[in-house]
Amino acid sequence: MIFWDRGNTRIFLLTGAIPFLMALSLLAACGGGGGSDKEPTPLVELEAIDEDFVNFGTMEGFTYSTDWSIIEKVQIPADADTSVGGWHFFRGSAWNDVEGDIAIQFTYGSPTGVYAWVEKGGWVPVRKDVTLTKGEWYTVCLQYDYASMTLELYVDGSAGYVSTTVTPMDDQTNTNLLYWGGQENHANTATYGDLYSEVDVTFAHQAWFQRLLTAPEIDAYDGTVNDSDPYLFFSPQITDSAVNDASGNGHDGTNGNTPVYYSE
């Protein structure tokens, strides 16, 4: 017998009465498999010690004259080194900051939680103080209201600090690269893929929209989105060896160093 409890939904499966593979299929269809919400699969894990990364190229035009939002489903791996925090995704390059650069980081010091940054006349941060737990999935959402100049950060649907003084960004000529995994180091002695301040992280999904997300949309996000949404700018499809752009906008990922692809 398999017993599974998800909220108020309970399922009993007699494996002697139905094939085992059918039981697994039913669990998958119901969103089973553990985790705080859903564990989409495949997944890609990036290790700071190996400077693993996936490079999605340039993203110019994302912030120009529009509302925008970035939402992601991420996990701190069970074997992560949480003695130091760091970036888990970064659009930009160290010491070569350009308007419209965006980054999100986990912090394990004081305070512990999630920071997000945008570049507009200098780096502007917002944060959500939260105790981060290894092996737990988190929904992180960063969004910008163009009319009110408001930058907001949510972690699992709970709002953090807000900035209301971020003037609109024009990133039409911003050709800095987007990395899952750390910050590209453009010091004179650095080589391509030499990362700075990276953190151990597992990605299940990340989506970029040129519109705001509603509170119900943030709450309902399970690591999947509607890839036909007309405001979708980037949505990854993780395979067993790479990340492709499911939005059709051509932001396909290129592996750097040794990202690990696996299924839960």
C-alpha cells in the first residue's frame, strides 16, 4: 500500500490491485513527490566550489518601458555549504555594471534570507528576511511596477522590503550575460566562466514576464507557466543535459563547467 497525504487530499493505492507504474503515474498527475510545493523534473544543480553555471546570453530590452517580473522555483541542496551566501543568478558582470542588470542571492549571515538587486544609477536592493532550510523548495518573485517605480520581493508569497524610488530602467543596449550560478568576473585576470560569489543551488524553473504577476499567480506557481503567455520573455525547459528557452525567444542556455542534471 502507498499512502500519500498532500494538504487535505489523501490517496491510498493498493499496489497489488494496480500496476506499480500506474500508481506512480497517478501520483505524478496529482503533484506528488514531496517538497514544499512541487518538485518539477528534471532539475539542474550548480555547485559553487566548481563554479558551475548555465549562460543564457544577453537579455536586452527586458526592462524597457514596461512592468516586469521574475519568478523562480529554487532549492538549497541537502549538501550545500551554507557557511557563506552568494548569487544564484546574475544578469551582469562584476565591475562592469549596466542599467537593467538584475541579481538574486541567498544570504546565510545576519540577516538570513533572500536579497534581490537591480542596477539603476547604482545597485538597488530589496530583501526578505527568512530562515532558509536545506532541501526545501522556495518560490522567489521579484517584480517592478513601472508606473509607481516600485520594486517588490516575495518569498513563498510573503512580501519583503519594498523600494518605491527605482526609476524606470532602459536596458535596450545592455548586452551583459545572464548566468544561473554566480556573477561573471570581468577583472583583467579573469577568464570566461570565472565566477564571483556563487552559492550552491538547484533550479527547477525560472520565468521572466514583461508584466506584473497577481498574488494568486504567485501563490499558484508550481515551477511551470503558460508558455503561450504574450508577456512571457523567458521560460526554461530543463532537459537531462541542457536548458532550452520554452518561450520561443531564443534564450537557450549554454553549459559552463559541470552543472548536474537529474530527476527527483
